[in-house]
Amino acid sequence: MRAAWALLVLALTTPAGSWARERIDPPAMRLLFVGNSLVYVGNLPAVFDALARRNGRSVQSDMLVKGGATLSDRLADGSVERALGSAEYDRVILQERGGDFLCAFGSDSCQRAANSLQRLAGMVRDRGSMPLLLGTYQGSPRASREIVEAESAAAAALGIPYVSISNRLQAGMQAAPSSRWLHADRMHPGHELVLLEAIALYRTLFGESPKNGALRVLAPMHEPDAHFPAAVVSDTFLPDPATRGPRSYTYPAAEVRLALAIAGRNPD
């Protein structure tokens, strides 16, 4: 009889506690990053998720990436449409190849970029999600201003949020020229720039700055030559045996403090 009573108590209390926790916990915000090596070098999606989770946000980010890919490529191969049909995303982060909005790859490349952004943004909205344009960057101050102006105008024309990066990178290089803003190849983002992007995105999506403090990211730090399938990578924290480079990275509190200051100095 005592055993039966104990089982009854367990049945009445344990599930109720579990259901209560499920009701209290907020649902995860699902994000899809669409882009190229500017997204996966240094694993921006994983850094963003680690930053968000350390600040009490329930977030899961996927990525659809390929080295050198443009938004036109992602539109032509139907991969974004398939991704939107396979999962419900709250936000879709779109990033063009660096320089496309400046016609750096031919006189018609900027028009292709604008047209592709328009079509993808419409596709994202039709699926009940919200698109966002994540900026790229240029090395010289003049080109940096031009890319921010061009990207900002493209996003404003569609009424979608824009997170500028090049102006923040310029400010960071002036404030701390010895920091690793760029990868060793001087083209792709370095760890500090990836963190700066993550903080800028966090500010845009949540309307506040994340807390200061060291940040450890237990995820593969992809190199420029990493290869990904033409499909969504649904867990950016899982190690890939074929991936070279570190399997984790720790941002010291001083680096986080610097990135926070730079991100707040250049609001969108």
C-alpha cells in the first residue's frame, strides 16, 4: 500500500514539475544565417548563440553557407526556399558577398545583389519570418563609407533592418589596431570582428547590449577553406572531423568590453 501511494505521489508531482518548467522556459528563437565564408569563418552563428545564451536568451542558429556564394546563387539553387520549407525561422540573416553592392564584380553585380535581396526578403516574409541584412566590410575608409551607404540604401528600400559592419570595423581598427580584426589572410573576419558582428546583431535583435565578461564558445572555428553541403547546417556547435582549426575559442573579458564599446559607438 505504501509503495502504491509513493507511486501515486510521484505520478502527480514529477510530471507537473516538468510541465511547469516547459511552460516557463521561453521558446528558442530560430535564426538562419545565409551567406558565405564571411559567415562561417570564425563561426559567427555559434558565437552569436553562445553570447545570447550567456545573457539568458534561448536561441538556436542554423547556417546555409558556401565559400564565395552570393545571394543570387542562393536564390538560383533554391536552397533558401527549401530551408524555409523545412523549418520555421523567426529571423533570416542575409549577407551578400563583400563588394557586390559596390559593383566590385562587374557593373551589373550591384543590381543583381539588390534584386536578389528583394526576392529573398519577400520569400522570407511570405514564410512568416523576418529578414535582416548583415553588412560586409571594406578596407579603406572611403570604400567602407560607400559599402555602408549602399547596403543601408538597399535595406531601407525594402524596409528591412540593417546591421552595418564596415563602419564598426574601421572604428575598431582605429581604437585597437593590434587586435585580430581580420583573419591571417587579411580578407576574412578575425575573432574580434566575429565577436563585434555578434554583439551588433544582438543589439539589433534584442534592443539592448549583452553583458560584459569572458565568453567561451565550444564550437569549431572554421577556416576559409572549410566546405559545407548545399543544405542547412542545423547545429553549428557540432565538430566536423574534416574541419581544420580550433574546436573552441575563449574571448577574454577585455576583448568583449572593447567590442561592446565599438558596437555601441556606431549604432545603425
